[in-house]
Amino acid sequence: MVAQLLGLAFLFLPTSLVTSTTHAVEINPNWEVVYRDTRVYGVVGKAVILECGPTIPDMYIWSFTKPGTEAIKAVVYNLGKGTRIQKLAESLGQLTVISNSASVSIEKLPLAAHGLFTCQAFYDIDKDPKVYYYYVHLTVRVPVTKPYLLMSDASPVEGSTMWMRCNLDNGTGPIQYVWKHETRNGTISVVAQGTANIINVTDVNRNHTGWYRCEASNAVNSESSNRLWLDTIFGPDIPQIDVTPYSITERGYSALERETVSLLCQAQSNPASQYVWFYNNSQVYSGPQFTITKILRMHTGDYACLAQNTYLNTRSKKTISLTVYYPPDGSPSCSVEPALNHTSLKLLCSWPGGFPSPSLHWTGDLKRLGHDEAGTGKQANPLTNTTVLLSTEGLASNDSSFSCVGSHLALKQSRECSTRTYIPPAEPVCLAYVTNNKQYLMLSCSWDGGSPNALVWWEGPGGQGKDGKENSNILILRYGTARGGKPYTCHAKHPLLVQTKTCRLTLEAPVLLTQRRVVSVYEGSDVQLTCNLISNYLPTDQITWFNNRGLDVQGTSKYTLLRTSAWANLTVRDTHEAQDSGEYRCSTSNAVGGTDVNVTLLVKRYPMPPNATLVKVMYNSRQRNEVELEWQVENEEQRGWTGFILEHIWVPERPGRRGRNDTKEDTDERIGPPIWYPSIIQDPEVRTHTVGRLTPTVTYQFRITPVNHRTLGHPSAPKTPAEPRYNMYPAVIGAAIGGMLFAAIVTALLLLFIIRNRNNNPRLHDMLFGSQHSQSRENINLPEDEVVGGSEGGIEEIGGLASPGPTLALPRASSPLTTSPLSATPTTSQAPPPGDDNEPVSVTITVKATGS
């Protein structure tokens, strides 16, 4: 039985290797074979577990297949009599079988364990056998070690080429490299990244100076190298010689005899340059400035300035001539130009100046047009021509170098210059922009960077175009004449390319969009209207908003405008139904056309609030300076109000009231015109309020008005405050009247006492009643009759009596005790002497009192 199962197992094993299924496949319901495919990743030197099913099989066989082979070799098996580890397992690491399972554990995983592990598991052998194949693809990864950075030159010269390499001792790919540059001020930037461990730096310049490090990473880990310092050394640049006084002729510099001539040499260098002056190739001075006082003819010759960088041991030199013989300044100038409609090349070499003229010739891989040389293609004799016409066939498309060598009688060494041809590194670039005064639309096309320059020309709709120019070309169109929706094509031709490159511009008018075409808002609120620019290739004018009357909103306090080049939002502040409702317009334009978008603003009033009624208006104290008010609102369950306005007004008093004799004009002037003074109550739930700081002597009226935001309701009927229930005015008035009656009785008794005792107290009597002349004294024989007569007739007037004889004036309750000047009338016709009113007069008055 076991042999049959083993035979079946190895029968299906090759098939499974060929098909390499990745999903479980069940075959034959009676003899079911199930395939399981998993992937496991391990790290060199670490541990990994390879599982053989979720349960322990009756028998299992682990085998290993090395990548690139089809050989299946047993590693460990258990056929029911214990685990047997094969010799092959030693090369796969420290392999052990996990107890109570068929899974294996590999310690100190080697790289040789990378491959396919197969576990053949047999279940239910004695009953209905089942066979499972577990394919475990073990991928062994090696972590990257700490990289170390190598530089071809840690102190490169400016303009040179160098490389940096990030080396690793070990690591499983793919490996990603990141190169970082740290400047002197600590700024870190990524300069390159990718799978290559080397970067080339061409044309090194002084900006490349700084710290460099590389980071290497794979699926296991990431390591960073130590940083290295790159110090760019440069200079000296070509010296600049300034001659004072400056005077130049066909043969060079000239100077008047016996005048002072100063020669100043300057050259950029790091470290700083050291200068040496030569006269006719002989050193005459060390330093940047060489001065010749009272120059003579013998000083005629060639003067050269040599700038030296002692660190690099490099030098640059420039020579001038002050007399007949002088070499050309600097070095030959080389250039390359297109020829024959940009299908060929023309090499130009010139070295202007010098006497006599210098000799020039070209060297390099030259193939003259129509005269290819046999063999290497080199010219047999150097060309003495300064202009050479070359065919582009056979030239390298991106790097062909040519040199021009120049010689002169005044120089011991020849000078040369070099030029090369290459195509521009990028594609042609097309741009469109508008002049500041919006008079022209400029379509620019450029293809920079090549040598020689490319030929660029425009073709547009309706014959709008421009002939070719080198390197860049600008098509000028009047503002507003551009054709929208039709392409403008720029063609670029380079001698090193057969095909012509193009770039296109399609000009469009701007498109505006708003979020809502109709915006409604309640009165008093702020509302924002939006306007967005969704399509804008050409530069547009500033987005402008116009209000419902067609006026520009900019510069007004009513509106707030927030905008950028792509959107403009208008905020209408403190909206009003009549003033702000209507159509608002957002507008912009460009060189192709303009566009508008309208937004309708609907400002609505809040509904009328329900009526309110004052139910209590009462002074809260006898000081009458505070009034308590209470009100109620109709249909409170329906709401519809946000607050109240409580108002009070002074009520003008009637003239003469409360003892005042003011006229109506005086009262109006004192109180002023009727004005309702408001108090704002913002809490809609409040139903009571106290108004203080009132004038106690003024009469007020109060009313309440409900408010719904800005909509005012109907004011309630005005009411005058009532006196409080505990008013003490009647008691006060009663007390005052009682006091007056008591004072009157006491006064009458006092007078009666004085009259009866006038003889005992004459002074008191005279002080109260005064005195008369002896001539005016009247004898009253019957005092009883006088009293009776007085009592019967009564007192008719307080000011005086019609009948003769002295009379007594009784005091009023509301006035002090007084006597009328006419209370005594003389009995004779003789008048009292004038001016003697204060003379004492004796009067005898008999009063008879009867008691009951």
C-alpha cells in the first residue's frame, strides 16, 4: 500500500513541477491529489520555518529542487518509523523537524537554501488515502552591508568630469541607491537615485562642493555610507588686463611717450591667483599691477600677465602688445554653423588681431563635403583654410569634436580652440505671452542647447507664420487677432537630424464657472458669489465683478473682493432687498476672446413677527426711578421672532400742573420733542425687563415691538406706569393736614393768652400787634358789645374791615400769623404823620370770652 502511494506521489511530482500551479486543484474524487503553492522569504543567517500542511500527516517526504534544475532530492522524510534527515540537509542549513508537526525549521539559513522545497504528505493511509503536495518556494535574501563611497577625484578641477561609486560587499538585489548632497550650511538634497551604483558628474563646478553619502537598500534592510567631502578647485580664469590710459590702434595698445602706463591683471581663482608680468616673454614684475613711469620706445613689445594657482599648479596667461609686433589677444575662436539649409556643417576658426596675421589650421576627424579620404578619414595635410564645409554623414549624432590650431610669430607656443557638434538635449519649447500694454500676443518657440543652433520657424492658420531663425523664433500677433481652437505649429530643424521636430500651441478663450447661478439670502446677511477660471491657456486679464447696476465693485466698502489669477469671490456685505437684489456679472478676457458669467442674487425679507402686548407697566418703588415691564406674544408656539425693542417716551405735562406756571412752549422747551428711546432685547425668550435711571417727576409711556432679524413688527399700545400697591401718599397727606390743624389750634390759644395778659407782657403784645399814637386811641366803654358785634358780623375780609374800629385778623392754616396794615382805622380825620409808621400806638382792646 505504501509503495503504491509512493509511486503515485512520484508519478505526479514531475507534472506538478511543469505546470507549477498556484492554486489548489483537486483531481479524481476517489484518489484526490491536492496541490498547495506558497512562497516564503528568508534572510541569510536567520531562521525560517517551512510548513507542511495544518495537521500532522501519516507520512511525509521533504525534497529540494535547486533553481535552474529539475532534479528532486530528498531532504528529510518520515514513513511512519521516525524522522530521517538526509545528507543534503547539511548544505541547506541547520535543519530540524518541529515536534508534533511535519514543518521544518532551518537555522542559520545559507544562500544555498534558495529554491523549491516540496512536502509530499499522506493522510488516512489505512482507510481512504489522501495525498497533498505542498510547494514551498523559498527565497533567500542577503541584507545589504554598509556601503562605502569612492570618488574618482575628491578635489576635482572645475569643468572636469568625475564619478562617485557606492560599493557593497553583499546584498540581494534589486538594490536601490540614493545619492545625497549636503552643503556647507547643512542643506541636504537628493542628487540621484536608481539601481546604478555609480554616477558621473560632468562639468564639475564650484556649486558641487559639499558632503556626499550614498544609501543602499533592498527588501531586507537599508544602510548608509559615511560621508565624503568633495572640494571643487577652480581657476585661475583667463586674466583680464586693463591698460591705463586706454588707447588701441590696428596693431594693439599704444601709449604716448614719457607718460605713465599702468597694466592691471585680474583672474578669478581658488585659492587666489599669483600674478607674474612678462615683457617680451621675460619676467619683469610680480603682482597684479605693473606700472611703467615715463614709458620709452625701448619698452615697445609684448606684455603678458600669467595667473598661477599654486595649489593646482595651473596657470592662465594673457598677452598684449604696445607696439608694432603683438600677438592676437587670447586664443583662436572656434565655431560651427549650419550650411546648405541646415543639411551640412561649416567650421569657422578666427583669431583676430596680431601683426602679422596668425596662421590657422583645423585638425580632427574631418570629412570634407564630397571628398571623403580613404582609410581612417584623416586629412593628409592640415587645412590652412579657416572655413571648412563638412557633410553630416558619418558624424556622431551627439558628440563630434574639432580643433583649430593658431600660431603667431610673437608666440613660442601655438594656441588652439575646440568646438563640437551635438543636438539639443530637450525638445522644442513653445510659449505664449502677452505684452504689458496688451497690444501684442507673442508666440515664442525655442530649441536651445545644440551646436550649431537649430533653425526654427512658425506656421499658423490663415497664413499667420514667420520665416526661420536660429535657436528661437517669436511670432508677433496683434492682440485679439489670434485664431482660437486652431493650432500654431513650430518647426525645428538641426543639421544632425534628418527629421524635423515640432511643437504646437492651440489658443483658447477663457472659460468661467460659478458654483450657483441663483443665490438667495435673507436681508442683513453677507453672501459670497464665486467665479472660477477653469480653462485658461493664455494669460487672462484680471477677473472683474460688476454689481446689479453694472458698476465695477472694486474700491467700494459695500463689497469685499478676494481673488487670484484663477478665481475671484465677491462678498456682498449687509444685504438689502431693494439695493442688492439683481444680476451680478463676472468677466475676464485674453488675447483670443472674452467671457462672462451672470449670478442672480435674491435678497429676501424675514417674515413679520407676531404682535406683542404689554401686560404689566408699574413703578417698583416710591422713588419712581425704575419701572418693571412684562409682556406676552401672540401665538408663541409658532415662534418667528428674534428679539424685542422696548421703547419709552416723556409725556409732556399740562401747563400749571403740580404747582408750575409754565406755558406749553416752556414745557416743550424743557422736555424737548417727543422721542422714543429704545432698549434692544436680543433674547427672544425674555418676557420681563426693568428700565432704570428714570426721572421721578416726569411721566413716561412705554411700548414693545417684536423683531424678526431686520423685520420690525407692529408696536404695542403705549402705556403709562402705574403706582405700586404699597403707595404711602395718602398717609403722608393726612399727616400733613393733621399737623396743620394742630398748629392752628396752638396759635389761636397763644394769641388768646397774649391778649388777656397784655398788661403783664406789653412788649410781647406790642411786638405782635404793634403800637398806635395816643390820638388814635379809641375808648371802648363796652368791650362785651365790641366782642359781640365782632362775633355777630364775622370776618368778611382778611385784608381790612369796612366798619371803623380795630379788628383782629385770624391766621390761616397754610400761612404764618400776620396782621393786616388796615386792621386799625383812626377815629379822627387827622392823618398820622408821614414817615412815622414805627411810632408806638396805645390801643385798648377788650375781649370777652364766654365758656361753655
